Amino acid sequence: MKVFQFTNNTFIVCALLSLVLLSCQDLSEFDTQQIDQVLQADKIGSSESWGFRLNLMDEGQKVLDLEASYAKFVENSEESFTEISGPILITTYEEATGKLQSIIICDSALYRSSVGIFEMYHNVEISTMEEKVLRSDYLKWQRFQDRISTPLFVTFIAPPDSISALGFEGNTDLSEYTLNEGGGTVVID
């Protein structure tokens, strides 16, 4: 008798499960599209790299070398970007000649490759071959336009002078720049 009850209960469970599965199978086209849209919106591709190195070339000419401790590449339907953790060392080169232009260090950065924008955070320092130095806690570099800027406090050193200001805009080799509000000191030898 117990064998019959077990078989009977198993049959009832299987029948109910089959009924549920069959009822779910008949989704409308609208329901199917809604489910697909939700699943597509949540698709995010990402990968990670430790001991990250990036070498950018533009028309066969070296543009920059980047070394960092860690990088995470993220891509979704709206954008793709790379989150970089440091210490980070970026070496930039003149596009026309390939000569070393400047060295940038920072603690972390965000790179949007589609628009060529680096956003660098914490202890950002640019040093040029002409011994000019720019320091700030945030710097935005528009690589395609060769423009750097920040609305934050900066210290700009062009030996023997140094100046501090709130806001900066200029190019990567610091040969052209505008300091916003600020003051400075001049050292005369």
C-alpha cells in the first residue's frame, strides 16, 4: 500500500509541475520582448587586470605608456570605461616627434577610451621635461585635444617661481596655461 501512495503522490507532483511549465510556455510576444529588454539592460561586461600596462599608439607613433597596480574594464550598453588603481605612472610623448613630453603620477584614474578622457584622482602630479610641475587632487585630461583642467586647488612650479591657484587649464607639456583665482611667490636668485 505504501508503494501505491508514493507513486500516487509522485504522479500528482509531476502533473502539477507539467501544468505549471506548460502555462509558462505561452508567453505573449509583448511579454517576451519585455523580458528580453530587462535582460539586455542588465548585461555588463567587465574584466580585471593586476600589474596593468597600457601602451597607446596613434598612427604608428607612441602617445603614452601607462603602468598601474590594477585595472577594471567595464562595458555596458551606454559606455565603456576603465577604472585604474595605483600608484599610476603615465608617460606621455609628443605625437609629432615621439619625444618624451611629461610624466604624470596619481593614485587612481578613470579612462573613457571612446572620448579619450582621463580623470585622475588624489596626489596628481605632472612633471615636464622643462622641469615644470603641476600638483592637484583632481585633473581631467582630454587626450585628443591635449587639454588638462581642474576646478580644484593647484600648485604650479616653473623654477624658480611657484604659484597656487583655484582652477587650471592648459596643455600636457604645461607650455600654455591659464590659472584662475590665485596668488603666488617669486623667488629671485
